[in-house]
Amino acid sequence: MTFMDFEKFRSFIKESVIFKMLSIGALILVLLIPTAMVTSLIRERSFRKEDAIREITSKWGQSQILGGPILTIPYEIYYKDSKAEVKTRVSYAHFLPEDLYIKGEINPEVRYRGIYKAVLYTSELKIEGKFLAPDFAKFNIKEENVKWEEAFLSLGISDMVGIKEQIKIMWNKDDFIVEPGTKIRNIFESGVNISLPLTSAGEYNFALDLNLNGSQELNFLPFGKKTEVELNSKWQNPNFKGSFLPANREVTENGFKAEWKVLNLNRNYPQQLLEEDSKEIGKSIYKSAFGVNLLLPVDLYQKSNRSIKYAIMFIFLTFLVFFFVEVLNKINIHPIQYLLVGFALIIFYLLLLSLSEYLYFWIAYLIASISTILLITLYAKSIFIKNILAGLMGGILTLLYAFLYILLESQDFSLLVGSIAVFIILATVMYLSRNIDWYTISSNMEGSGK
């Protein structure tokens, strides 16, 4: 290739609109690499936060699920073995309470591990209710086969670390101290139990106070034929979750109050069940849990992760503005200059992530966006020469970052807002480029730009 041929090829590359568009497309693909790296960094920081929270809660008490109490009574089963000899074995019948009332106060606090924080709480719960007389006739079990004297009561507590005081249960008029562990692991993986020798079937009232530590969530299992739960707390950001929402709730700047009312008809397991039934039912019991999640006001990693999903759109729109300025004003912009602008757009997400770990998210967003807008605008001024074009670039970036913040804050309407915005942007580009003759524009471009 002669020097003249090289100059012609160089001139073609410099002035060809098609080649320029292909170059911009290739640069956008290249910028996917640092975008993915920042996305991975956000995920890593989020995992580190979860590890810090687990470290805090492991010593205090994790999310709690409270179930029970359940009254369990053994009985004997007679059967014939392979040699036709009569054998006996012990099985268990479980009885859920007729009425279950829980009233409690949740006292939350925020604990820190470095820059990370977790919501811990202490709960003061008053639990009371009653059991009806166990009906073994329903199971076709003879009265003489029932071992009343070996009956026991079980209370399910998901994290035993949260128990800070002895648990005393009033059973009718007698008080009993519970023992650690659960005897019905097919229903409760952890909890406490108490032996309650019974003389015969009868109606039993129970009551207990439970002071339980936990973190983030407090949930209950609706074991009563009628279950009523009332919770009060000074926490201002509750998230009521689970299979049942509160029948009444009140959330103010001073905290929240919530009341649940659940019937046995609202769940998918009976009031009385045998051991062989509980093995299958136990798998679905926890699906009926309900309660409250003490939310932190802002999950910065979730917002950072949502924001970077729009990175490619930002890069494309910014490159599009540079491309139109280049074409309409006969300025040649080098691919390296496009690449630097793309890196500046990606640095925004890195700034947002690092600043939001120490500042309120909106302050971090304001600082990161202003810094990025000023950087790109000043750089555009050195490329475009004309102040009005650089000002236009800065104005467009300001609108884009304002639009992104609206999307992040209005999560429920983000799809609608985003769809309308993309439509408006496309319509604007089509309108502004309607009179451009793309076939002749290459021949009119001059190599006077930087």
C-alpha cells in the first residue's frame, strides 16, 4: 500500500458515517466489561454486608419464628409381626390449642459492624390460651391405650440463642419450668418442652411470658383454632409479611401497631393430628407463618444494582448526542474520546456505591451525578469548542440523571416511567434527524475537528 492509498483509507475511516457508527457500537460492547466489573463489585459488597449482619445476629438472635404450644400425648399401638406375635409400639397424637392469644412489644435497635448495620430487637410476649379435652375417639384409639402420664407440651423457637430468661408456663393453676430441646422434630427443629402428667382428658388453660431476642423479623405460626396476635413497636418502617396480613394496622412516625386474626380454616392442617400425619404436614406448617419485618429505610446495594442496569442506556444516549454533534457540526471525534466519556459514565456508579456506604443515598447520588456531569461537560467543551454545544451536553446529562433518580425512587412505576421516557427519546431522535441525508453527509464532513 502506497502512502497515497494509506491517506485515502485514513480519510475514508475518518469521514465514513457507517464506520463511525460501527466503531461506536464496538466501543459500547467494550464498555460492557467494566460495567460487569462494577456490577460484580456491588454484589460483593452486598454479600459482605450480609456476612456482617450474620456475625452480629449470631450472637444476639436471628430472625425468629414462634410456634405452639402443642400438646402431645403418647399412646400404644398393637400390631402383629411377621410371626403373628402381638407387639406394641408407642406413637404420638398432637393437639393444637382451641384459642391462642399473643400480645407483645418489640423494642428495636440498630447495631453496627464497621459501615454495616443490622436491626436487632428484644420482644416481650404474653402468650395465653386453652386446649380442649383431647379427643382420641376421633382417631379410633381406645382410652386404655392412652398414656396420659407421659404427655408433654412443646413450644417452637427457631433460634434458641434469643432466649435470655427462664420460661415458666402456667398450666391451669400450676407453674412449670421448661426444658431445652424439642421432642417433636418432625414439626419443630428447635424449641423447648415440658412434661405435663395428665390424669385424664380435660380442658386446660395456659399462660407464659416470653422475652425473646431476634433480628429483622418476628413471625408466628397460627396454631390456634382462633389465633390473635397484637404487636406494638416504635419502629417506623414495618413490612408485614407471610401468609396473612394484619386485620388492623396503624403506622405512624411514632411506630406501628398491628393485629392479626387467623382461623384454623385459613390454614392447611387440622387441630388434631397423629405422628404419621405430622411428618407430611410438618413440611407445610411453616408456609402458614406470618409476622413483621423491621425494614431499614434504604437498601443502598439494591438501589445501586438497579441503577447500573441503566448503564448501557446512558452510554448509548450520551454517545448518540456526541455522534449527532459530530455529524451536524462537521467535527471529527476520535474513538478514544468516546471511550473516555464512556469510562466517566461508568465511574459514576463506582462513586455512587462508595459514597452511599457513608452518606445518605440521595446525597451520594447528588455528588456522584454532579461530578460526572461536570467532568463530561468540561471535556465536551474542549472537543466541541462551542460553549452552547457543551452546555447542551450538560443539560442532557442532567435530565438523564434526574430521570434515573426518579426511576430509583418510584420502584412501583419504574417500568411505566422508563417505557414512556424511552419512547419520548426515540421520538425526539427521529424528529431531529428527519431531514438528514445520510447518503451525502459523509462527503460533506471535513477533517477540521480534533
